[in-house]
Amino acid sequence: MGEGMMEPLLEVRNLTVNFDGFKALDGMNLRLMPSSVRVLIGPNGAGKSTLCDAIIGRVRATSGSVIFQGKEITALPEYEIVRRGICRKFQTPGVLENLTVGENLALSARRHRECWRSFGWSLSGEARMRAEETLELIGLQEKRNQLAGELSHGQKQWLEIGMVVASDADLLLLDEPAAGMSHGESTQTAELIRRLSLRHSFLVIDHDMTFVAQLDAPVSVMHMGRMLTEGTLEEVRKDPQVAAVYLGRIKEVTDACA
Ligand SMILES: Nc1ncnc2c1ncn2[C@@H]1O[C@H](COP(=O)(O)OP(=O)(O)OP(=O)(O)O)[C@@H](O)[C@H]1O
Ligand SMILES: [Mg+2]
């Protein structure tokens, strides 16, 4: 099947979100394909975080629609959207610090919630296998029995990405996942996202153009609640419209591509 015939995983159509008369989203459009990475950039206040909130059902759209796996999800409650396979990860890690790395992963294996209920905290064989597989993916095998609270900031972020992956989400919305990370950690985070994108799709918001370049993925630029332009980082960098909205910040984009 040709690329053009593939059905998008997510489609945002003409989405508008109105906060007391202010349009944080104003006719936003976006299409994401399965097993892909998309970067979303744009100046402060462009509406990037609001877009994620609207996709996951945390803020309500005034008009327009969100279609996920061919089904309208616009008016669904957040828990139902999460159940269907979208997950939003915040900048602050949401790991349970008093549980071990392995326990955190096992807990998030979505398919086995029923098992937890019937067997208390003990793990089913399949959930254990899943947790083990994810540990390997995020490179924390050696830390399996360590308390999550003892991990470094970067490791906590990877654990949280791993938890989302273990939950079997199809689409991960990552809002500034590399914020507060060292250069080495953000390089590893970009690699992790690229590796995981063989099985999951990612919408990644970030201001750090070095990190964005490392993701090596198509870039969408938002401005004033709508899509300004899309393309490779190189194409976007050359776009005079992008230069205009970023003003001083365009230097970062240029530097990252130099
Ligand atoms: N709950 C809210 N009520 C009113 N206005 C809001 C609310 N949430 C966001 N806004 C406004 O909507 C606009 C878009 O905000 P949003 O947080 O989506 O921008 P962003 O692109 O994520 O910016 P940043 O890069 O700084 O994170 C901003 O002007 C913001 O002040
Ligand atoms: Mg934001």
C-alpha cells in the first residue's frame, strides 16, 4: 500500500479553542501517520500545549474535530481518549518515586489492569515480560530494582516514556520532554523516541532546536493558534514566514541547521 493510501492515525480539523473570547486555537489543522514522529514548534503562546490538551480532552474545542484511528473523539472525556490509546506526557515526571523502576513499568501495562485487581500487586507473566521488554528499550535494565525516586532527572523522563509505551498507547504527546536535561541526556532522549517510533507515533513539542534536529523528523510550525507551515527543519528554517514569527529566536533554528 502506498504512503498516500495510508489512513492517518490522527487528524485535527479546523480546531478552535476559545478561552473567554481569546482563541488559543484558531482553525488548527494537523495530520499524523502511524509509526511516525512529528515535531511541533512555534513561539511562546502559539497554542502548542493547548493543542495537546484539546487532543487529550482536557480542554474542550469550541468547533472543529479530532479524529483518531478514523473515529471522532472530540467530545469524549479524557479517560476514554486515554483508553483508546493517546497519552500526554508532561514536563514533570509522573513516576511513583516510592516504587521501583520495574514496579512503575508493570503498573502501567494497560492491558493487565484487571489482573492487578484480582491478584493484588503480583505480576502476570505477560505483564512481567512487557515490563522487561520496555526496560530494555529505555536502557534501564540495570536499574530495575532501584526506587524511581533515586533516578536522575533524565532517567525519570525515560522511565515515564517507558510507562506510556508499556501502556500500549498508539500516540504519545510529549510536551518539552528534553527540558532540564543535560546535552547528553537530550541526545539519548531523541534516540529513544526514534527507536520507539517503529511501534508508536509521537507528537513532540520543543523549543530546543538542537534536540529537534536530532529527532530528524518533519516539523510543523504553529503561530497564533493555527498551522503556519510544515516541512523538514531545513525547509522551515528557510521560510521567511517562520523567520518573521520567531523574530530574535530564528537564530536558534539557523544555528541548529548550520
Ligand atoms: N486556561 C487558559 N485560560 C486562558 N488562556 C489560556 C489558557 N491556557 C492557555 N491560554 C493562553 O492561550 C495561548 C496559548 O497557550 P499555550 O500554552 O497553548 O502556548 P504554547 O504554544 O504551549 O506556549 P509555550 O511555548 O510558552 O509553552 C496563550 O496566550 C495562553 O496565555
Ligand atoms: Mg506550552
